[in-house]
Amino acid sequence: MEPYSTRIQKCLQEVELNQFNHLVVSSSYNLKYLLGANLDTGERMTVLLLSPEKTAKLFIHQMFSDQVPNLNKIEIVYYSDEMDPINVLATYFSNFDSLGIDQNWLCSYLIDLLKELPEIKFEKSTIVEKLREIKDEQEIDILRQSAKIADAVMYQITQLQYLPATEREIAGTIKSFFAEHGVNELSFTPIIGFGKNSANPHHTISDQLCQINQPILIDMGGVFNEYCSDITRTFYLGRKNQQFEDFYEWVKDIQMQAIDLVKPGVSFSEIDLFVRSSFAKKGYDKYFIHRTGHGIGLELHEGLSIHRNNQDVIKPGMAFSIEPGLYFPGQYGIRIEDIVVATETGCEVLNHCSKEIQYLELVGV
């Protein structure tokens, strides 16, 4: 049952500190974190009810009983299609209880609950999400392995991808390379941007064919043992381009300095503002159009966010990306991204794929 019973106990402690009578956990990722189970129940309600000094209860439709693992000290409450699941859930509350609700519970369920218990007090809860921000050693080790696979795939792309190719073809190659490493699910649809497409940070892959003398931005990741990887590298297809190389080296230097700033007690705003002020020194801050990084774990983007207004401080065990970039509309973009984990004194960089500028070649050119 470990580490899941420990996580539930920590969660219950936070429920008490927040002075909730109950916590409703509905997010599939939160349930996976607390129970170690992938509960895929479609549109039917599945929630874990946590109440201090009471037995935890999992509410789930009876036809998904095969998905329920052996859950020590957790009561399983099954319901059928003839039953109203909110009515079943509401029998465990009183009308004046305070209820924490995680961020993904459907508002239709909340509306139905308020019809049942109009005086119940409720509040959005981030209790489980906050617990997930601090990874334990087992999680960190899985993230290391996940990042190692992503590094290997990125290297394979530079060495084995036949060019010319379309953005979509490279995305297909990425999927097949991940599969060779036993990773059959991607963290997200790869972002492959040729030339001016690389100036869109979340460009949707197309059938555009790569051309000589243009950048190629590749942002990708896979899911290893439930944990995501995420890495971005920008290459140049063709002969040496001094302007691109100058911008690339600048972005790389700022990214590495930002990583050096990561340590417990430093606020996320400090990291983001350092990157922005660095770009601003040469008047290019307007070309950095997204946050500096995001948390990662069971989800690609989870928990913490590295932006100028986030005053939360870094704590040991936090895992997140550092990914500054410059995006010149109609021309090209450059982004370099690594995943780091905060340690007691600094951070561990999980990605080791080369960040030295690389010029790729078209076959026959």
C-alpha cells in the first residue's frame, strides 16, 4: 500500500488544517496519486471522500469493480445506473458541513449536491495538488528515467531522422523511437516547427516539408511508469547562420543561468524575472511570450507555475521545467527546455541531451 497510505494520511492532515469536514477528490490524476490506480469510468462519477477520523470512501460505479485495486483501510461504495450517485454521496454529509472540492469536479455534480444540501459550505481545494508538488525519491527516480529516455529519443532524431521530412513525419518518428524504449504513450502531441512555424510556441504540426537554411524546433515527451518527460531543443537545418547562432547562444546562456538560480527559498517570480530582465537588456523581452516553466509529474503541466507574479518559493523535491525562448513572428523561434528537481542546496538537471548548437543536413545537400 505504501506510499499511498502515507499520502492519504498527509492529505487528511491538510484537510484538518484547512478546517474542512470532508474533501472530495475527483481528478483522475489525484486519484492515481492517492490510490495508485488508473480509474477510467468515463462520464460516471468516481470520487474519493476523505474525512478526518473517518474511514476513507471510494464511490465508483459497480461495473468498474475490476479497476479497483486492493485498497487497505478504504471502504468501497458501489452504485448502479438506477441510483443517483450524488444522492449516495450526500448521505455521508450533513447540511452544514464544510466541503473541500478538487479543481476537476464537474460543476453539474456540485449543482446537484447543492440541491440535496443547500446549506453545505464548499471551497475549491488544492490540497492534493500541493502534495503532488513535492516528489518523493521514488517519483524522482522515475522522472530521471523518463528524462533519460527523452534524451535518447532527441539524440536519435538528430542522428537517424531522414531529411527532408515533414513536421508530421518527424512527429511519427518520435513516437516510434519512444516505443523502441518501451514508452507507448506520449506526454503530448510533439511540437515540431520548421522556420517561421517555430515562432509559435505551441505550433500544431503540419505537412510542411523542411527547407534548407531554417531552424527546426522540437518539443516532445513520453510517459514512463505514469510520469511525464518534456524536453525542447532547437536546431538549424543547413549551413552556419551567425544571426541564429548568436540568438541561440544567448538563449542557452540565459537558460543555464536560470537553472543555476534554482534552490530552496528562491521564489518562482525571481526565476522568471531574471529571464525577462536578461532579454530586456537588449530590448528583446517582448519576444519572450510565455512563462519560464511549469511543474511536471503525473501530468505534463501540474502544480507550480514559474511566472513573474508567483511568489511561492522553491522547496526540495519540486520538479519543473526551465524553458526560456525568443519568438520572432514570421521568422523563427528558439526554445531550450530541461526538467530540473530542486535539492536541499540547488537542483538536479534531469536532461543531459546536448545543448550545443547543432547544424543538421539535408540528404544530398
